[in-house]
Amino acid sequence: MTGTPGTAPVVIVGGGHAGFHVALFLREEGSDVPIVLVDRLDGPPVQRPPLSKAMLLSDTEPRLEFRKPEFYAARGITLLRDTAARIDRDRRVVRLGSGGSLGYRELVLATGCRARETTVPGSGLAGIRVLRVPDDARAVRDALAAARDVVVVGGGFIGLEAAAAARRRGCAVTVVESLPRVMQRVVSAGISGHFRALHEAQGVHVRTGTTVRAFRGDTRVRQVELADGTRIPADLVVLGIGVEPEAGLARECGLAVGDGVEVDGALRTSDPLISAVGDCASFPAGDGRRRRLESVQNAADQARVLAARLAGRTVPFDAVPWFWTEQFSAKLQIAGLLPDRETETVRLAGDDAFSVLHFHRGRLVAVESVNRPVDHVAARRLLAGEARLSPDDARDPQFRLSDAVAARTG
Ligand SMILES: Cc1cc2nc3c(=O)[nH]c(=O)nc-3n(C[C@H](O)[C@H](O)[C@H](O)COP(=O)(O)OP(=O)(O)OC[C@H]3O[C@@H](n4cnc5c(N)ncnc54)[C@H](O)[C@@H]3O)c2cc1C
């Protein structure tokens, strides 16, 4: 399949959260260009957040597909699945692993991330799993039904969600985290402490500040050996040690790549006919640094900006980042980004349901909410506007975030 630039499609490599939304929003923009969505996975595009949550908790599979196959057919979106891709920029074609090539008028890289691998001795043993694609989650879910001792390596969002699911399914669970506190890269110390206590109250053993020295077993993993020599029994190990951007395609064809595929504020790579969106894209953050975000919000918001540009409209990329995780009875929602530096914090009351407001130089920069969805929604609205809220305002016992939004918009 090839085409002259006039008839050639917009080709999107990577049909995950960002790739799917670029196609969807292009149609919503009224564009009728042919669209081809290429992915090495089989089946229609899927969402991933349930893979470490609902998918592990029950044998009834949650819905993962964004839309049924008929949706794509009806909108002139061709799905090329189960095929890898390579880029030939000189000829302006994508070469498909399944054979043939595809000319493009615009090429979008939405290749996401891959799970980070470990080189620790024994990491090739059976029973050691990652959570990235639906088949990974199915394998972990099936293994949980038979497992007694589960070790989760990595105390980030995905690791702790898997730990909570394993514990809920009756397994003995240990979390091993190399940093001093869980979720250290993404949440404040207070929230780390809250979630550690929550896990421990449910019987999860949390070991922070230590690393895995080896996985032990014959053909299957039987034990996890820590740096201090402690051996923890394990018939299932879930690795949640982070991800790396899938930037190989971009690197191979000579695009600028750092921590991800480098794009400008309009999501263009160093080749103006090629754009990148979602987890794989490293974009200018406005403070002179580059940033890469791993979240469905970022994937969908960048897709919206890119689809508008491809349809001839300019929309600025200035969305407020937000994230969430669900562990046991707690839903944590974060609006904004916590700066590396110390922040002045104000806690809005409650033990199991509370919010922590972070101020930097007197400005609200992020809000962490535990089981307070109303605060989270208000925080996103405040951060999207001129967040004129002082720490002293927030310390008033009568203060509510939703009132601050009403005052700003009223
Ligand atoms: C288990 C799990 C739980 C998560 N939970 C949350 C959550 O609670 N909240 C949240 O905001 N985010 C969550 N995320 C992250 C979120 O899913 C990602 O940020 C989002 O999917 C990013 O979208 P993307 O399109 O950039 O990448 P992806 O959705 O990963 O899609 C990338 C696609 O590109 C394809 N691909 C890659 N290379 C090639 C190639 N060379 N040829 C063809 N196809 C290729 C891949 O097969 C994949 O389908 C979770 C992720 C995982 C794995």
C-alpha cells in the first residue's frame, strides 16, 4: 500500500491511548483524510489503566477496547494490527513488518513505553511478570488464582496497585522498593506515608530502601533474595520497576531523541512531517526543560492538540496534568506537578479522605486528594486558571476548594 502525498493517509504508528485519540479527534475536527493506525498488538486499540486494577481483581474481564471494530470501519480508519513498523523518511514511507509499505502525508509516532527490564540474576525464571499489555495482565490474574506468596518489585503506582490486588485475592504480599519511600517520584512524603500505612494495615509487607540481589529457583521462581541476604518466598513476582520510552523507531530514522522523541510545542519532531504524542514524546515544559508524562490525560490532551493542527487549527498545549491510582479503599488523584523543591503545604481535613495543597512561592502548584474527588475537580479548574489562592486563605477552617473555584468564576 503506497500513495502519492495528495492521497496518502495520515499514518499513526502506535494504536494505544494517544494514537487512538489522534484518529478520533481528527474525525471530530471534521477531517476526512484517510487514517491508518498501525500497531504490533492484535485486536482493536485498548486502554491500559484497568490492567493493574479491575483486571487483576476479578475473573470477569473489564472492557478494555475503546471502540468495537465497526467504529473504525464506519469512519474510514484502517486498523493494521499485529505488525511492527519502520520508517523510511527519504521515501516518506512506513515499512511494515507484515510486508509492504505505506506512504504518508503526515506520520504520527504514538509508540508509548515499554516495561523496564531487569538484569538481576535469575530474572529469566518462570513466574516473573511485568504488566504492560492485556496478555501480561491476564497472565498475572491467572497466576494470582494459584499463588500463595507474591513479591512485587517496585513501589510505584503499578506495583502498589498489583500488590493491593494480590492481597485482596488472599496472597501473602511483599513490596520491595529501592527508594526510601513508596511512589517517591510522584507523590509527597505525606502521601507516601499514608499509602504505606494503608498497605501495612492490610497485611502487605513493605520493604523500602533495599534492592533485589537475585531471583532464586530451578525453572520457576521460588525466592527473592534482597541485598542484605534476606530471602522472601515467592511463587509469583510482579515487576513494576518503571518504563522506558519506545523511541527506537525515531532513533533509527535519525530523529532527535533524548528521554523520548523530542518534539516542539506543536508536537513536531525534528522532521516537520513527523509528530510524536503521548508517553513517548519529550516536550518543552516552559521552564527551559523537557518533560515526558506517562498518563492517559497527557496522551488524550496531546492527541487533541495534534489532531487540531493536522486539521489546520492551532490549539495551545497548556493542559493541567493529572494522575490517579486506586489501592484498596483509597483513590488518590493528583492535579498539577509537584516541583522538585520543597513546597508549603496545607492539609484539608480528614483521616481517610483529605487533600494536600502544595504552594510554591505562594502559588498553588499541585493538589493531592485522597477519596476527595470534589477537591480534585476543583483543583484542576483552579490550576487551569489564574490560581489566586494563598496558603493563608486555604488555612481558614471554613475554606473549601470548590468555593474558591466559585469565587474565581463567579
Ligand atoms: C498497567 C498499567 C496501568 C496504568 N494505569 C494508569 C492510570 O491509572 N492512570 C493513568 O493516567 N495512566 C495509567 N497508565 C499509563 C497509561 O496507560 C499511558 O500513559 C497511556 O497508555 C499512554 O498512551 P500512549 O498511546 O502514549 O502509549 P500506549 O497506550 O502504551 O500505546 C502505545 C502503542 O504503540 C504500540 N507500538 C509501540 N512500538 C510500535 C512499533 N514499532 N510498531 C507498531 N506498534 C508499536 C504498542 O503496541 C502500543 O499499543 C497505566 C499503564 C499501565 C501499563
